[in-house]
Amino acid sequence: MSDNQVGEKIRQLRESKNISIEELAEKSQISVDLVEKLEGNAVIPSLSPLLKIAKVLDVRLGTFLDDAPQTGPVVVKSGKSENVMRFSGKNSNLKDSTLDFYSLASGKTDRHMEPFLIDVHPPETEDYQLSSHEGEEFIFVMNGEIEVLYGKETYRVSEGDSIYYDSVVPHDLHAHGGDAKILAVVYTPI
């Protein structure tokens, strides 16, 4: 899936539910400007606003990645998902990806979890902006090291380590000391 389909899917879902850009922005607590940039693919989104938009539109985050839904199991060979979504850090003006999400469940209908393989690139800046959303996240570091800012605490998580946390606590995840690869499972109640 190309990155530009995410913005198009947001626009299609918003219009199908007769929600204005202003209403979507207000209900998801993000700026009208950011909604317009996301729909126009002018910025690479961060995960938090997409989760908030998905909640307002009453869809799973994975809906923005899904192509043809299926009811049976979804198999991804060797973690080589063709469905990739790129995210910036929390800076809504970034045009470069710091997180490349490869969906491991794209197309699976009625799922409650969003499993991803994520390539985590070093941030452009150390101006970390913590964000929060409903749900939980499980992270397993496959390669490299990540740093998770969680509330007022900082956790370094290295290859073979994992961290599980409530997403409602303000947090930020970024690579530490070079690229990293993680397995992440995100749960967000609809």
C-alpha cells in the first residue's frame, strides 16, 4: 500500500460518515491544519493522531492499511508485509519517516489487536513530544535498542527485551544509538 492511500482512506471514511474536517479535528483533538495535511498527504503522520481519528471514525487503526478484508487467518511469510505505513515522530511537520510499520494482520476483519513489525529510525531531533491514546502496547525489540519515555520515566529496551504499557500514559518511542527493529502489538478499544 502506498502512503498516499492513508490520507485518501481517512477522507473517504470521514465523508461517508458526513463528518466535516472541522468536526473530525475537534472530536479527535487535533488541528484542522493537521487533518488537512494528513488527507492531502502533505505530512507523514504520527501514530497518536491516527489512533484518535480512527476512534472518531469508529474504525480500527488497521482500516487505514487494509485492502480486501478476509475472515480466515492472515499469513505473512518472513515478516515481509507489503502493507507499510510510515510515521513521523510527534512533530506534525516532518516529511521523513522515523517509524516504518509493516502490518502483520492487514485484511483480517474484526481483529482486536494490531500487530506490526516496525523499523525504528533515529529521530531528527531530541525534542520528544509525548502523546497518549486509549489502549495498550506490547513491544519486543528484535534488533538494536529503543528508548521509551513513559510519563516521567525513561526505559532503554535492547535486543531480546520487551516492554508492555498502558498507552493512556503519555509516551514516546524512538531508536537509541542507531536503527532498530521491533515487533509491536497495539490494542485500542473502539
